[in-house]
Amino acid sequence: MHRNTLGIIALAVTLTACAASPEAPTAEMTRARTLIEQAEQQGAQQFAGAELERAREKLRRAEADVDEGDTEEAERMSMQAAVDAEYAAVKASTAEAQKAAEELDQSLETLRQESTRTPASLPATPNP
């Protein structure tokens, strides 16, 4: 009976130790990595380089925190990296949309100018 009590105590100590060291925030880190990749694909390097680099740095810090056993800080850094990556993606998309709108405006202005030319200034076309 004494042996069972020691076994139970050993089991309780083991379970307490496991509970005291939470697991790495794998889901949060995976989400941050995915969002960084998506931001890269949306042109964040060109249009939101600083924000993208902040996301990468926070993810690196989260990975270092996991290595050091600080899973709470790793989770916090992973979540911040995800937010920064989302911001970089939105900023990149906005910049691309702005660029497309400016190109469209320029094309429309060119068409307006061409439509207001007098017939004498247009090149002559042969009659069929």
C-alpha cells in the first residue's frame, strides 16, 4: 500500500510539472507564418516592407521564446506577428489598388485629350 501512495505522488508531481509548462503556441505560429506568406504574395515586400519585416521579426522572437520555454510570450509574439502580417497585406493591396486607379485615370485623361482633337490634327485615313 505504501508503494501505491508513492506511485500516486510521483504521478501527481509529473502531471503538475506538465501542467506548469504549457505547450508551444503551434497554431498561432502557423497562422502567423501563413499570413506572412500571403502578405509576401500580395506584394507586401514592395508596398509594406517595414510592416512585413516587423511581422517576420516578431515571429522569430516567438520561435526564440519557445526555445527558451516562454510559451506565453511566444503566443503573444505570434499573435502580434499575425496582426502585422495582416496589416502589411492590406497596405499592399491598398497600394496596388491606388496604383491601378492612377493608371486608369491617366488612360482616361489620354482618351479625353484624343477625343477633343480637331479632325485636321488626326492622321488621315484612306477612303475604301
